[in-house]
Amino acid sequence: MSRRTLSLFLCGDVMTGRGIDQILPRSCPDELHEAYMTRASGYVRLAEQRRGRIPRRVGFAYVWGDALAELARVGPAVRVINLETSITTSEDWQPKGINYRMHPANLPVLGAAGIDVCVLANNHVLDWGRRGLLDTLAGLERQGIRTAGAGRDLAEARAPARIELGPGEGGRLLIFALALASSGVPESWAAGVNRPGVFFLPALTAPALDELKALIRRWQRPGDRVLVSIHWGPNWGYAIPAAHRDFARALIDEAGVDLVHGHSSHHVLGLELYRERLILYGCGDFINDYEGIHGYEQYRPDLVLMFFPVLERDSGRLQSLRLVPLQLSRFRLCRARPEDAAWLAQRLNREGTHTGTAFRLQPDGSLTLR
């Protein structure tokens, strides 16, 4: 990392529970509490019917596939994901229709990609109750991975993950994370003074903005850069609510935020460069067990993106942005075919007509902001 720039890796939802957990070295019990599927291994079989056989008891690097070579090549200073699963053997499943968990013995799957920060403010981290959340926090701590957006109490849930940006250089990257009711997070999951939970906002209101502004001021020191990660909005559809745009812009205008990292949608949404700061409204899924599920093919949810923004250290302005298209195949990330990378470029450029952004497809299949 240059002393004058800050390079990041960001992605959307990493869902290593349920079907993914079933192919890793040690799995949670197979039983599910869903109307659609009664066994987690059923999602493995669905994917196999579509793509072919998936190996079992794979190494921890397997699911990351070709993403690992890209991470090694780019060498981002900080790697941030939205981890959308509980890491637990708790049996306290919540009656919400879908419950994601990964066995704690599979935690090295995150280390295989060198993940630095897991955002936990989302609608699956408490799928297996507060015990599941506490297990998740403890496991990530043992793995040396920082967390944001959930905690043992409200103070911990609101506190940012803090990354020192280099010895003798001064400054940190502060990562705040929060979840909105619009993404399916129950209000009962909100952290309290003595209650584990997530940093929850019922709606994007002026008081909510004021709360965040005060929180950021409390933590920020000279030289710090600030990222706010938000789980918001529905799973499908390209429309970006006006409230999301207004809130993201206000975070930049009034709270000094350098980058807004949005997620919840199962496919990538349009993004915006506002006052030279990057707003990712929806990063889409990154790793999941949805391959065999039909019904949303028009969104191409099998195509995912690695986001590699580079910020100016002194100002937080976006210096460059490169996106790397991948395809989920047999529960593994593979290089996207040229025609699929072109499809993503076309879709982002279509949505960019609403946000003022456009991408150029490069010979290596990556996308760069024009």
C-alpha cells in the first residue's frame, strides 16, 4: 500500500452456512426448519443437478476459487465482507423461514481469503438466537478477524472496526455497520444496553442521521478514513430508493464519510460517485448456496463482483475503482466468461444512467470506472 493511498477489497453477502457448510470439513446437523427444504444437503443436490458434482470435505480455499489469485495479485490493505451467517452449533433456531449457520470448526474458511473485517449487521447473524451471535463473535475474535455492526451490547454493536493503516503513518480505517428493517432484520434483534444484537435502524430519518454523525465524531481522529456499511433494501430489483440516495449523500456531506458500502440485494445494483466519494448501493451476493434455485434468472445472481476501490489517504477521495466479475459454479468462485463480464458491464452501465457512472470492459475481463 502506498503511503498516499488506501486500497480495499469489498464484496457483498458471504453466506458460508447451510449448503456451503455441508461441503466444508465439518458440518452442522443437516436438518433445516424451512418450508422449502428440510435438509441443508438438499441445496447441494440442487446445485449438482444444475452444474455437476460438488466435492465434499473440501479445503477451506475451495469456495474462494479464482478470487484468491486476484486478491494475491491486488494485495488490498484491508479486506471487508458482509458475513451473512451465524457461526455456531446452537439449536436455538428462530422461526423466520430461513436459518443460516456454519460450524465453528470451519472458521478457517475466512482466514483462507485473509479477511480482516466481517460486517455482522444483517438479517442472518441471529438466525440461531443470541447464543449463536455470541458464538459468532467469540469465534471471529479467536480467528483474529474484527467485526462491526453487532455486539454483546449496544456499545459494542455501535463501535467501529478499527484498522491501523501502518506503523508510523498515523490514521486508521473506521468501519461502522448498521442494519435497516427494510432488509428483513427484526426490531427484536436490536442490541440493547445489556442485550446482544445488531446496530439496528428502523428507518432512515433525520434523528438516525444525527445519531450516526455523533457516533462518527466520537470515534474519528485526525487522519482517519471512514467507511459505513449498511444492510438495506429488498433482495431483488434494481430501483434505488430516494431515501437510500439521500441518506448516503448526507453521510458524505454531513458526517465526513469516505465510502458507503451497501448490501442486501442478491444482485449488484448501480453505484454512484458523489463528491468524489464512492457509494455502493448494493454489492450483491458473493458466496451462497443458491445455484439450484430457479425463478430470478433475469438478474443473473450467479454473477458476482469483487470491488477494489483505491482511496486517497489524505482526503478519502476515490482514486480508482476496479471490479472483477466472477461466476458461482459448484459452490466455487470462477472467472466469468467474456460474455458474462460484458453482460455485467452492460447492466451496470444501464443502471449508471440513473447515477451518472459508466464502466469500461478491459481486455482482462475486469471493469474500470470511466
